[in-house]
Amino acid sequence: MIMQYRKDKNGNEISVLGYGCMRFTKEGGHADIDKAEKEVMAAIDAGVNYLDTAYVYAGNEAAVGEILARNHCRERIYLATKLPHYLIKSVEGAQKMFEEELRRLQTDYIDYYLMHMLTDLPTWEKLKKLGMEDWIREKKASGEIRNIGFSYHGRSDMFMQLIDAYDWDFCQIQYNYMDEHSQAGVEGLRYAHARGIPVIIMEPLRGGRLVNLLPESAKELFAQDEEHRTPAELALKWLYDQPEVTCVLSGMNSMEMVEQNVRTASEYGVGCMTESDRALVEAVRQEITKHVKVGCTGCGYCMPCPRGVDIPGTFRCYNAMYSEGKKSGRRDYLQCTAFRKNPASASQCVGCGKCEQHCPQHIEIRRELKAAAGELETVKYKFMKTAIGVLKLW
């Protein structure tokens, strides 16, 4: 298998498969670094050369830095991380965070640096007033930042305004066959490409929903497929077919995922989609649309909830009720909310709205949590939650 590469704005060759580091396997609340090391190094040895992390991904920058240091392979890869601009109030604040990221990552430069979740032009204008343009210019001149970009969750029209607002080196968008016409969408993808701006793809499998949480009717389509295509293979193939796509990030957390995704990235490229592929994508898309209750990708930007609600977990179970069966969804919900040291039930929501300010999918979280609680928190659930609470007191 030979990894395929596509060039960025400056002629760098980036592997079409990138490693999204947000979803490392956790152990005791922290990244299982030994397991992650095996998976990351297997990917790098197979030709993956783009690793993506972020300041706000708990423990991930430090884990990535440790893995690269252990294996002396910093120069073999392009490293991407992100500035949480929404947490800073000055250039000095940005500098402090940037220095912390360098320490975590055990490096003295970042290849691809992103304004994290930059979703509208007024926010960029505000950052300019703080002096961020001069700060970026200085960092690029010193070589501490090699390429500057932004990650985006918002409407296509605002995305295009942001593309034109600055001389970006690259950008990152959520894009998959279910989001072809939402967020930046195919229109934004092509707009950026036409202006020579490389596009990095995140959420190609919608947080795994296009694989693990497919409705039974969609799973049956794959089970009956004479060409034996897998859900992940088809979703990634759909992306690699498009010349505007530079790199597709996958949050791989098993050796099997690494091996499968490397194989797909090696086999498929521009023009690879057949009429049969397109027909299957459309059929699966229709089945998913019939069953999805909440369009949550599980990114976790809505967290932490001031009242302790596990928002992504609730929506995952809520969707599972309709894609995998009510019994399965409710059982999972009991386990992920009531069996915790601190309960995380949807009914704990007090409607403060903090979560909605940060949701990339613009979900009406408060309304959906209320609906989810109504279906997930049955009489049996309430009884079990109370019983578990009593046991904790003993």
C-alpha cells in the first residue's frame, strides 16, 4: 500500500489521511498513551504525516508531544493544533497559550496553526483589533508558525466571507456525505479551493455515526452489498473522490481503524466513485435521514455543562433509540448517566443556554435535552437511578 498525498498552498505534500487526535482511547480519565503510541506510529510508518490536536482537547497535546518525543519523529510529520481564541482577551493571552502548547507538544514550532472554531466575520474583526494579525505575522516570520488557518462550523455564506477576509494558508471544515449542503458544505469547499486554499476535512464519519450508529435499515444495505463495501470505506471514498479535499482527518483509536483507513487512503483518489458507489451513498443517506433525532457529532464543545449533564452522551443514546432500538438506547443511557459518581441526566438541565453558545452544529440543545429526557428517563430509569444513589451512600 502506498499512501497518497496532495499539495498545500506552499507545495508541501500532505497525506490524504490525517490523524485526528481528539479521540484517543481514555484510561482513568486520561489518554491511554501507550495504546495511542502504537496506533499513531503505525499510521506514521504507513505514510500518514498530518497530526491534528487542539489546546482544549484534554490531555491530547501532551500525549501527542510525548509520542513524538519518544519516537524522535517530529520532523517526519506536520503538526496541527489550535488557539482557542474565544478564551483570550489580548495578544498576551494568545502568546501565553501558544507557549503552553509548545511545551505540551515538546516542539519549538507548529506547522499548521488554526484559530479554533472561527465561525463569523465579526469575531475575526475583533481579533484583528486585539492585534492578532501582527502577532501572526511575527510568528510566521520567526518560523514558530509555518501556516495559519482556521477551523469552521457555521453557514456557507459566512465561511466564504472569512476566506476572503485574510490571506489564509489553509482551513478546516466539517464535511461528509450527510453535510454536503450544511455548514461550509460543498459550496464552501469549492470556494476555498478556487482561491488556492487547502481544505482539511474534520468529522468525515460524523463522530463515528456514519459507522457505529447507522440505523438497522442502513446496516442492512451494507450487509447485502455485493461489492462488500464498509460504511467507513464508502464515506472516505466519497471524500477522496473530490479534488478540492486536501486531507481527511480520522479520529482513529484502534489498530483496526488505522489499518482500514490507511488501506482506503492508499487505494482511492480523485474520480474513484462509481455509479454504484453513488447509489449506495444516496440510499444510506435516505435511511439515516429517516432515523436521526439530533444531529450531534459528539465533538464535546458544549461541555462541561454547569449542571453536569452529559450532553453528547445523552444525544448519542437518544439517537441510538431510533437507530438501534429503544431498549439498547435506554440501557446505554442508564449506564452513562446514572452509574457515574455524579449523575449526568438530561433532566438536570436548568436551561442556562451556555451549551448552545458553543455548539458547532447550532443544535437547540435545551429543547432537545427536554425531549430526550422525556423518552430516555422512564419510570424504570428513575427507579434505578434512585436505587443507585442509595447504594452510593452506603
